[in-house]
Amino acid sequence: MKSERVIIVGAGPVGLVAAAALAAEAISVVIIEAERDLPDGMRASTFHPPTLDMLERFGVVESLIADGLICPTWQFRDRAQGPIATFDHAMIAGDTRHPYRLQCEQWRLTRLLREQLAANPDVEFIYDARAIAVAQHAAGVTLTLERPDGHQEALGGRYLIGADGARSAVRKSLGIGFDGQTIPEIYLTLSTPFAYHDAMEGLTNIAYISDPDEWFVLLRNRNLWRLLLPTDAAEPEAVMLSDARIEARMQQVLPQAGRYEITHRTAYRVHERVAERYVDGRVFLAGDAAHVNNPLGGMGMNGGIHDALNLAEKLAAVWRGAPLESMGRYERQRQRVALEVVQQQALRNRSILNQKDPETRRAFLDDLRATVADPVRHRAHLLRTSMVQSLRDLENVE
């Protein structure tokens, strides 16, 4: 078996960014993907400013911008009152080369990275292979794979990165706990070509709409708007995803004379969980395999990409002779971000959006107005919500 390589389980954005970073250090990698091709579902679509800064090294940002939508501003709105606070990334123009959010589907990034990696003789892709178990020994790791016909095979490597999502087989094989909570609502996401920007006065391309009865989120991509609606978990999925039910809910969001065209619909459960450890000997977790959170704020994929680059930098040093124990700093840094930044911001956003107590809700909205009106607070809020601040804070974590 080949052994002088890093095995990466999962060919999503996190796995491929880690692979690209390691390949740039002349480290051989093999990438395992359970699907027959790269996944192309409607998943994450928000790239934050520092993530774009990081991705510049791979020469993919110009293509992402060409295929995406630059969003310099985003806002909180009240369903009845309209805009409450509009945040302008121009406030952090001195802190990033990309003072905006970019709305672009994550699969575009994975396609661009695969195109680069496929041309590298030190990179191998294995599709249609499901990770079953991980074993470790003094000098390396062994990954057992299973093919669709039930055939199993073993792959050897010096180290392994588990970037195989929330149901990570790597994490489960190692018996790593994944404690947290499940959000009570189902999140329903819908895509439509309807031009909300023409129909709703003052609407920015990214908007979080607060309402004590039914909050929702609107995100605009280059050709579509995506609508996220919280849904009672007791509602049968067949009803939830039916044409009639979706049409009724779209009309509740914004009544119009004709029917809405829906190009995509998905319902999913949302969890807030963090792995009890990110490092287990020669195996490392990153992205959703290490932490999951609700999507309010767009920090999931971005945090995973930040994981991948932090991990790859430290692993490259270990590859060249640094002690394996130094990987503990990766865990201390990135686990802290997941617990203290990503989860807390996502939960705060949800709390603002669905707050039912009138006094508490009024206080939330007044605080947002005061924040955006104060240049110092406005900038600090953007540094935090764009994840710039979390990266700066890592410098103090040993």
C-alpha cells in the first residue's frame, strides 16, 4: 500500500481546500468521495470576506466573483416595519481585500479546485467509495472503504483528514462524541427567479426578516433568490414540500397575483454540535465533521474552509518534522471558534429573528439600530459577523 500521503475523506469545499493547500506544499494526497461525482446540491452559498482573501492563493476568486453576486450590504428587517439596520462592508475595507459577501454556490468552488488538483500527479481522486473504518499504527493510518457492490479495500497513508460531513464515518469510527442540540424547527429552503429586489422596498441582497409569528431569510444569488422558512417539525414532509403548501407560504411572505416558480426545494433538520476533539493521533476532523450549526449568518462553510487552511498549515510542518503533538494547537484554535464564535452568532441571529416577547424584541431591534448608527460598533459588528475577528483572536490561542 502507498503510505507517503495524506488521506482526505470528503470532496466538499473543506476537503478540497485542505487538499489544495497540502498539494501546494508538495505533499501527496488521495481524496475519497462517497458519491460518483462531486456533490452539486444547493448548499452553502455565502463566502465571507476573509474566506475570499484566503482562497486567492488558489487563483479561484476571480471565477467565483464572475459566477456569483457581490453583496456589499446586508440587513435585518422587521416583517411589518421594513429595514431596521443595514450593515455596510465598506466599514471594514481596511481589514480585507474583499469588503463584501459573495453569494455563489459552493459547488462552483469544488469544481474549480478539482480542475486544478486533477492536473497534479501527486493528487488522486477515488469516487463512489464510502469510508467504513479508520485504524492507526505507529507510522500511519489505514482507511477501510466499501464500494457499492459491497467490496471492501484498504488504503494506507501517513495521516488522515475527516472532512466527511455531519454524519462523519471517520468521527464515528474513532468514537468521538458530538454533543449539542437539535433546533426544534425544520428549515425549508426554496429557490425562485422571482425578483424580490424589485418588489420589496429597500431590500438588500441578504436580508434576515424578524417576526414573532414567522421569521424568514432572503438570499440572492446571481440568477435566483433563496428563501429560508422555519417549519413545524410535526408537519409531514410530503405536505411541507407539496406545491400547494409551498405556494401558500410564498404568498404569505409576499402576496402576488400569479403563482411562484420554484426551481429547488429542500427541508432539513438543523443541529448545533461540536466534536469533543478534533485531533486523534494521526487523524484530524474539519468542517461539518467537527462542528455543525444553523445557517443563520453563513458561517458553516466559511468556518470549515478556515479549519482546512489552519489544519493544512500545521500538518505541513509536522510532515517536515515538527512534533505530531503540535497539532493540538489546531484543535484548541478551531474548536474555540466553533464554540465561542460560530455557534454563538448563529444562535443570537435566530434569537433576534424569532423573539416573541414584545419588550425583548423591541430591545433587540433598538440595539441593532444603535449598532449600525455608531461607526465604532458598526465596524466591530462587521468584523465579528464576517469572521475577520475570529481569525485575529486565534493568534492568542496557544
